[in-house]
Amino acid sequence: MQSTKLTILIADDMDSIAEFIKVQLASLSSEIDFQRARDGYETYRCALESKPDIILLDWEMPEISGLDALKSLKINPETQDIPIIIISSFSSPEKVREALEEGAIDYLRKPIETEELIARVRSAMTLASTLKQLKIQKRQLEQEQKKTHQILKNILPAEIVKSLKTGVVIQPRPYKNVTILLADLVNFTEKATRMSPRKLLDELRIIFTKFDEISQKHNCVRIKTIGDAYMAASGMFSNSREHALRAAKAANEMRDFIHNRNLENGIQWEVRIGLNSGEIIAGFISEHNLSYDIFGDNVNIAARMQTHSGPMQINISESTKKLLEPHFSFVRRVPQRVKGKGMIDMYYLHKPKSPNYSSGKKDQRPLKSTPMSNLDSI
């Protein structure tokens, strides 16, 4: 007895033979659904529509023969795995070999012997049941692979995921021309204490999802999020000379998103952003940790740019300023003392030099100038 219902398609132009086969096979199980076809074309159509588990196919049918139907079924990916038993009055070894070579799993000669019919169909039922279980397992495996792939996409850069799928060993490597973007939410800890955990996570999810969209739009790679901090890098995989410009556009759009969201949202967030350009090292932290991270002195400087930024400002280093001079004007700040670095020059991104500049969308407003009340010095 089969635990899962099987469908058997009986393809024969003679009603008496088809009915004989059905009656004999009904004794095998009450969980069999029988279907009927009377020629090769109808067999092919029924197989495509209902995907039977087994087909008993008469070779000698009018118009389109059973053998021609067999050939068509075996070249179609949707039906090629269905077990097919050819039934025929041909008894020569050549005909048997021809049917098997075309993809039939068995051959049953006419006149049909009941015991032989049941034995061959029982064997085919076992095969069909096994195939059905394998298909279920395959679908489950594909679903798990999709879930795994999605998880990897959420925690690793897309280029790294592609390399992992192809079996490439990811070695630490330097990137010479990169701009690092670091953003965090102002007074996050204080505001978090006034929100439920669910509300807090919803806020971070909405903000960081939008930051991801902005990063992708400007060809920046999201590296990681830590609490309320968001890190991305431009130029790692694209080798673009405009890595600083892309990062600046992304930073401006992130700031604009927070500003516009505050107009409609009860919770008022502010973001501080830091940019620094230079060489970095990127790689996995360890063989047992899937965290792909970036390292080096320039990453530390980017963090200092973010820490010393004012609310709703984009604070950039000297190296980033040089790369952005053709595109932006700046506000020079009072040099800040940075641990291990002494006094460092910093600048606020002020406004674009081109009046037609936008941060990516055709209908987007020009980038905002730095508010004069927030400047250290001019």
C-alpha cells in the first residue's frame, strides 16, 4: 500500500484494453487515480497538465503513435522524469530495445498477462513514489538554499556571496582607493530607553533598510551595522575613481531621508556622518566567523570623522575633501584633537558646485547646504 496517492495515465485507443488495465491495477491500492488518453497527442497534453506519476503507453495508437509521444515526453523537462511503460504487440528484441533507448522504463507485450502487468506496475509505483519523495526533498533543499542565500546577502557584500557560491576562497586583500562612510543616530541610547524593544527594532529596521537601498543605488557596499551605527564603503569592488563622490551622494541622501522622515514621524532622529578616503584591508575575521570586515588606519579615521561630526552634518577628512573639490564647496572646521593622531583638519560638506547636481533621483531636490548655525568656523 502506498501512503501517498498516485496518478496513473492509461494511454490506449481501445476502450476494452484500457478498462482491463484499470480493473487489474485497482487491486493494487485504493489510493490510485486513473486518467485516460486515446492517442499520442492526448497523452502528451494530459501529461503536461496533470503530471501523472506513471504512464502506461500503447505503442500502436492512431495519428501520433505512443513511441512518438514517448520521445516528446522525454525531451520536455516538465515530463521527462515520469516513469513510462510501453505496451505493444511488437515482440521483437529490436522493438523492445528501441522503446527502452527512447526512455521507457519497461516494456509490456500484448496480450497482457495480469500477473506480469501487476508486477511491472508495482515496480513502477515504487520508482514513482521514490521520485516523488526526491522531488519533495529537492524543493525543500532549494527553499533552504534560498533562505541561506538571503541570509548571506543580508550579512555579506553581494560580490563576496557570489565568490562563496562558486567555491572561491576569500583571502584578505587591500583596496587602495576607497571611501568609508560611517553613520550613527544621535542620542540613540537616551531615546532607546523611551521605546519598547519592538518599536526600537522597527525603527532601526526601517532606517537601515533605507540606508541599504541608498548604498546600493550609489554603488556603495554595506559592510556592517553595530547597534545604531552603519558602515559602508565605496570603491571596493568597482575600482571607480568617483568613490568619494558616490559616498558623498549616499551620505547626503541618507541625511535627507532622516530629515524628511522626521516631518512625518513622531520619533525625531538625527544622524551624524563621517567620510574618509584611502587604502584599507578587507577580509573575514576568522575561518569560523562569517563577518566580512574592513580594517586599517583609514577606517579608524572615518570613525573619528563620524564621532566629531555635528548632528545632521557630514564631516569629511582632508583626503576626502581633495577628491570632492571639483564637486562641492566645504566649510573648514576648527582642527580637532584625535587620540593617537593629534590635531586633524576636518570639513563639513557644504553644497554642490553644480546647480544641476542631485543625489540620484531625477525629482530629488538639490543637496542641502550646511546650516550656518552648526558650523565650527568659516
